Amino acid sequence: MLDIAKLAGKIPGISQHFKQEMTASYQRLEQAQIILQETQKRQEELIEQYKTWRDRLIFSAAIPIEPLDTRLSIPAPPNSHSVFATDGSQIAPSHHEIAYCYLINVGRVMLHYGQNLHPLLDSLPEVYYRPEDLYVSKQWGIRTEEWLGYRRTVLEAQLLSEMACGWVKPPGAHYQPNLAMVDGSLVYWFLDGLAHDARDLILPPIQEAWEQLRAARIPLMGYLSASRSVEGVNFLRLHSCTFDTPNCVVNCMNLGEKKAPCQIIEPLRDTNLWGQNLEPGERGPLWQSSARILDLYSEPQRIYFCYVNVGTEIARVEFPAWVVEDEALLNQALGIMLAQVSKGYGYPVALAESHNQAVIRGGDRVRFFALLEQQMIRVGLQNVGTSYKEARKRGSIA
């Protein structure tokens, strides 16, 4: 139990710290605006520098594919359109439960506008209990709980593609503008640390699902609220470098605890910088992410992104290359996204509802294991029950 009286004495120090951080943040923003204007004048030169010296840099920077001062109003969405979204939740395996297994629950949402059609809001549960599901990741040193998260990502992508493509291309159907959305990034950073064999079980199924969306001309978008990315700000570091060449390995590896000269505006996030420049309903320039893990993606599926003032925050939205290369498809996706944020009072309603469909509450967990216990007893298994530790934790004498 949290002792609020004891906690209250620590709050003033926390508040004072954040006040100081806020003041410093305003100063960094002012300096960043100056650097942004100077960087824009050298944009093409700095892009070439980055491509030349990328392997010698100790940071990853995105590459702008439009002028840094790009400010474009997002067009209104079509009157008739559809939105598809998935999100997932899980019950992690535990040796203290009646059976060692895990469950993934994927919420599905399909919303139609201007078409007088009923929406789809449901969830699809999958239970994994076979040894090949539970222990395959051990050979690569990956904990089962981590592997569960990776499998969930695959299932979300597959069910999104299956739902969207199944709706858009039924026999005799007419094409309507649409958008497939996922919560979070399309850049799967976690793949970078995985063994090749493990990676081959995760990325190819996702890419195959995305390819199906591409064939059906359903734009895919990853929506990031409260993004912590610094890929755009890192591009400005190339301008701030004080050395003849931006060779971090040679110039800055022996600085110890000192900051490199190019880090004068850190820690500043992309959303802070573009929040100063965008009006509600506007997007900034498009960027190509240079995350090294994207070298594993097929060329049409490499990830681009931009920042959008959705009215309540600066959101980062990501797309595969095939969406960015089709201006009509890109504008369609952005317009539908902005309408979704408006309908969801600050967050896309399709993503919020897919989360609500997927979430597993405490009562759901209890009912799942109760149902499992009944079935195990029915088939003649004995000594079915939780561990003494788990049983004791569920009750209290206090």
C-alpha cells in the first residue's frame, strides 16, 4: 500500500526539478529554431554528408525528402470511407498458474462513414500451449515473455491485412477510400538484436501482410502519440558539427562525459521542435527513416514519416514507401487520420476502440483460467490448481 503522507514530502523537489527543466527546454527551442533555419540553407549538402559518413556516425538521423520549411494543410477526408485497425493484448505465461501457456487477444475494428453500414468491433483470441510455441525462443536466448510480444506484433499485422483486404475486395464490391491503422511505430527496433533465424519468423509474415495491403491499395499508417523520437533533430546535428568531417568515431569517441559539439540542443525531441512550427491541421516535411533495421525491409516497405499537428498534440505518423510515392493515397490517409483524431477527441477513434476490444481485464484472466481448469478436470487431469504462492497472494490477512 502506498503511504501518501510519506510521499507528499517528496513532491516539492520533483516540481522544482521539472520547473528548471522547462526553462532550459525553452532556451533549447529558441536555439533549435535558429539552427533549423541555417540547416535548411544547407539541406542538400548535409544530406550528401550523411550518406557519405553514415557508417562513421554514432547517431541515426532521418533524411528529409522535402524542404525543412514544408507546411502543408491536410485535405478533408472523402465523405465515404472506411477505417481498419487492430491492437493486441496478452496473458503472459506463468509457472504459478494451473497451466503454462499464453494468450494473445487481438481487437479488430472496421468503421464505415457515409455508407450506411454497420461497424465491426470484436476480438480474436489465440492460445499457445505447445512446446514449439512456448520454448522455440529459448534457443536464441529470448525469454518467452519477449517472444510473446513479437508474436503479438505479427498477429496484429496479419489480422489487419486479412480484415481490410477481405472487405475491400469482396466479389462485386466497389472501391471506397480507406485506411489501415496500427498503434505505434512501423519501425520494429526490437528486430535489431534478434538472431537471424528468430528474425525470419517475425519480419517476413509482417512484410507479407503489408504487401497484401499494397496490392489492394489500402494505405497503411502507424500512429505515434507522444513520440519520443529525435531522428529529425539528429539531422540538425550535422550542421552543428564543428569538425571538417562528421566522423564521430574519430572526432568524438574520447570525450568521456562531455557532450559532443553537435549536441547543443539535446535533449530536444522532434515533436517539441515541430510543435513550434505547425498550425492545427498542418503537416511538416516528409522524412525517410534511416534506422539500420530498415535495411532488412524490402524497398517498397521502407518507412517514411512526418509530424502532424492534430490539434491536441504533434503526432508522428509513419508510412511504407509505396504510400508516400502515391500522393493521392498519402493525402487520403492523412485526411482520414485527422478525421479519426477529431472523432476520437484527440486520438484516433479506431485505434482507441481496437485497444478497448483487445484489453484483457482482471476478470477476463480469472474466467480464462477457470474455463481451462474445468476442461482439464473434465478430461481426467488431477492436482489441477495454482501454486501456493499464487493462491496466497490472492488473499490477504491485512
